[in-house]
Amino acid sequence: MEGPTLEYSANYSRVRDLLSQGVRGLAAAGIDQARLDAEVLLGHVLAMTHEQLIVAADLPLSAEQVQRFAALWQRRLSREPVAYITGKQEFWSLDFHVTRDVLIPRPETERLIEVALTLAAELGSDKPLRVLEIGTGSGAIAVSLATELPSAEIIATDISTVALEVAQGNAMLHGAAGRITFLPGDLFAALGGDIAAFDLIVSNPPYIRRAQIATLEPEVSRWEPRGALDGGADGLDFYRRIAAQAWQFLTLNGALTLEIGADMGGEVSSVFNRAGFYREVAVFHDYAGCDRVIGAKVATNSVGSI
């Protein structure tokens, strides 16, 4: 049985009519936020904002414009995320280029930026901070921090060289390319042997429990890079690795902050407390009241091993 289609006709040759038809088709396919998605896709085709679409409700459309929208609409019906279709996603009030090689930046990850900035302020250093981001993906975190900490020296790593190309492009897009060094490699191995200590380490590591990935919404399970999702059987693999190594790369008053799953505060706190290298391990909630970020400071008797 063929799926729904959109073709140019007198029935929806205006913005409002095509938009209504698009919304009905997405909603019938069980897609949440059907109206928002249809508006974003049509706005992308017409190079219009949401407000401009409202004003242009009676604007007549060409057959070519309808066909372009229909092609994007069909991709959304296949549950491809809107961000991959349009190639961009807003984060920290900045537009980032995204591809299927990187995780789509989420609004909840902005809480990680907030905690990182709080920890940076507490450091109160009279010299530029050195910041490390592990697993940068699109570069959204590193670039956002660069905009907020203009004097900071930032190093961002990722095991995927393709992801690093996306991140470098985003750094250039937002004028931060000269202040972020991108290094390929697995976690701290990307740093090589002779790297000075960092004041702050930040990461949004993979933390989805492996068996749960298949149960996630199709936009995630079918489309986003599995390597950016899979945290191992219990979701804690990367936290264990980071807890075992991060202390060696932190300054005397250094701190780290990581995004965590909504129910993982207790488990991840235990990982860092058991490691014995950290103090002031704390869980920060997002604005929905869920566990979202963990922060910790290096124990003073752990410093000096790099």
C-alpha cells in the first residue's frame, strides 16, 4: 500500500493549504509535533521564519516549491529527524550544522553548559582556563563554551574524524575556530603524551543502556549514530572510563561535569565516589526535575600524575 503523497494542485497551492495538508499527513503517521515539523520544513523550503509563514499564509506557491516541500515531507514520514533533513539544529541560541555522523544537540544538554559555566566561575583563575571536551560530536558544547568563555583555551576530542569535520565547520561558523583545538582519538588517548592539565573537563558521553536503544523512538534508534548512544549494558561504560582517568588530567582545583541519563544520578555518583579521586560529587537536575548533569572536583591528593 502506497503512503501519502503531496502534489501541486489548486487544493493546496497556497502556504496555508500546503501546510495544513502536510500537518495532517504527519499527524496521521503518528509523528509528534506534526505542526511544528511541517512549519520548519516549509520554512526551510521558502527561507521563512515561523512568523513570516503566518504573514504569508495566502502566498501562492509554485509547483517547484510544493515538490521541494513534498520531498522533505516524505523524508519526515520515514521518521528521519527534522534536524538531519534541514541540516541544522539550534542550541544555546546558536544554529549548528548537523549530519547523520553526529548526535543532534538537545535542549536538555544546555543544562550541562550552565553547570560548566558555574564551575568555571568558581575556579576564579587569574589566567585563561584550559577546558577539555570529550566526544564533541557536532561541537555544540565546545563552541557554546567558547562563546561564553572568550579567553578560554579549549580542546575538543572525538573518536570520529567525520564528526570532527562537522565540529570544525561549526567552530568556523561561529568565529571560534582559532580558540578550539580538535583532536581525533578515543577519550583521553586523543591528547597524546605531553598535555598540560585542564581546569575543566566536560562531556556528554554515550549513556543509553544497550538493550534500550531498539525501544527508543525511530528518530533516534534508526537515524542517530549508535556510537554516540551506546553506553554499554548498564549505560555506565564511559562514566567508569572517565572516572578512572580524568583526575590525571585536572589541575589542583580542577572540576569535571558530565551529562547523565534522567534516572542515572545515583549510579553515576557511585561510580565517581568509588573511584576515590573526586570530591563534592553532585547531581544537577534539569528544568523538568530529572537527573541531567553530574559535577565533581578532583581530590587534592590525586593531582600530579600527568
